[in-house]
Amino acid sequence: MSEVYFTDLRTSSKQNLLDKLSKLCDRLGFRDMIVDKVRAAGGKPFLTDANTLYAGSRANAADHLETAVQNGFDFAVVNAPLVIADGLTGKDYINVPIEGKHFKEVKIGSAACHANAIISITHFKGHELTGFGGVLKNLGMGLGCRKYTLVKV
């Protein structure tokens, strides 16, 4: 028999979404299962995201890191550093060749390219531009770079 855990997304001034996620992760033992297990296997875990293409608090690494810490994504909380995948200004990328129908390469934040593995834990939500988002949307947007340009075939 499997156990399934749910939490509603309603928040209050006493309990935000991060608090709820933290409780859920503690209940499931994620910290032990993921960060500590990666360390025990000789890995060096880190959290990552790329700067956004649009203006805002995640458009450059300095503001992005400040926003992350304000939202609880801090070494003291998650026991892993946060590395902005595409660097300070979004121009630290690697051209990755693909066999796509419309493009022959994409620009991916270099920190993501240099990682030996990626473990993605994400939410599933409605997104105003793409319909629904989850792991694929978060990896696609979260590993790109602010200097993002596609080369057409």
C-alpha cells in the first residue's frame, strides 16, 4: 500500500507555501533522502535556476540570490548552496547541439551543463503562458540563460 501526502495551496500570514512544502519534505525525509544521500555518495549538491528573460527580481544573479534567500532557499535551510546557472548577468552559457525540428542548438546555463546529474523536484501548476507546467517546463526555463537565442535550422 502506498502513502500519498497532500497539502492545499492556501496560505496565510502564519503559514506560507514554503512552510507547507518544508513540512511535507520533513515528513517524507527528503533532506535525508536527497541532499545527505548525494553527499554520502560523494556528490556536491547545489540548487540552481537561471536568470529570467523578463525584468524583475530574478533578472540578474545578485537580485536572484537575494530573492531566493528571502523565499527560504538558503544554505542554512536546504544544506546546499545556490548557484545561478547562467552567471551574474545571464551570459554564462554553453551552446548545446540538438537534433530538433526547428533548431540545431540551444544555449544552456553553464552550471547546469557542468553538473554530473540533475535531480528535479517540482510542483505541477497551471501556467498562464504554457497551459500546465511541471518538471519539463521548469527544466526548460530554469536551465536556459538570459542571453537565450536559438539558432534556426
